[in-house]
Amino acid sequence: MTDTATKILDVGQELIQTRGYSAMSFQHIAGRVGIKKPSIIHHFPSKATLGVAIIRRYRDTFTSQLDAIKKNPQTSAWEALDFYFSPYLHFAQTPDTVCLCGALAGEIPALPEEMRLEVKQFMEDHQSWLEGILQNGRRNGELTFSETPARLARMLFNTLQGTLLVKRSTDDLSQLNDVIKVIKRMLK
């Protein structure tokens, strides 16, 4: 991938995470990257193509990181969960940024079908990863909970995603910190 394509993806992702897909335009991106609109079209022929590329890159980055943690036998369930919480904490410390796929989920009815599928896959992948960490943590005696790992994974994922949106609305970082504290207490 060229430097220009990477910059386009970076700016496009930032715009989606702070303003939303509907508010992102090739004109905004071109101005921020310092190129003309046709240069974007050369790399990404449509807004949907760009959107899919942004989501796939985002998903691939998280997937490789989460897989590395899951495959490392030295990583405890608590370390895996702390790693998982870290991007949420990072996003919460910025004034307007939320998870890319969380931002897109709010716009699902307006998204092209290929983007909807990518967002859905992101959500399913994260819940599946959390389920695996919860299963292993319970099996190893690190985590204690009464709910099924699948249901608990859904609850954790949905709670974290929703809390970012609430934090964005209230500008209250304690929202996320409190949620993470409660999650940790639930699992002890």
C-alpha cells in the first residue's frame, strides 16, 4: 500500500470515528491529506470501497493483536481482558473518538451492504474472542461467573461499546472507568 493510500485510510478512519461515515467526504479527506479528490478515487473508486478498506484494516489490526494474546499460553485471562480494555480507555481519553465499528453501528441503516457485513463481522469476532477468554479464564480458575461465556461476552462487549457513546455524550471519563471496575468485580 502506498503512503498516500495509508494517509487516506488514516484520515478516513479518524473522520468516521469522530464525525461518522455520513459526515465523511472525499473532499474532507483530500483537504486533510493535501491531495486532490481524483487521487482518492484512484486508490478507492467509491466511498463504500474506502469504507470497507478502513473497516478491514481496523479489523485486521485488532484480530492479529487479539489472536496473539489468545495464542500465548503465558497470558492470563486478566492480562487479556486488560489488553482488551486498553483501546476503550484510549478512545475515552479523547474528546470525540469512539470505536470505528461502534460509530458505524449507529449508521447501519445508511451504510452500503458490504460495509454492514464488515461491521457485523467485527462485532462477532470480538464477542467470540471475549467468549474464548472467559471460557479459558473460568477453566483455569482465574475468573468466576455464573452466566454462560457467550452471554457474558455479549454483555461485556455491548457495555463497553455503549459506554464509549455515553462518555462521548457526557464527556465523563469516569463512565468507562466505573464500568471496567464493575466488570472486574463481577469476574473475581
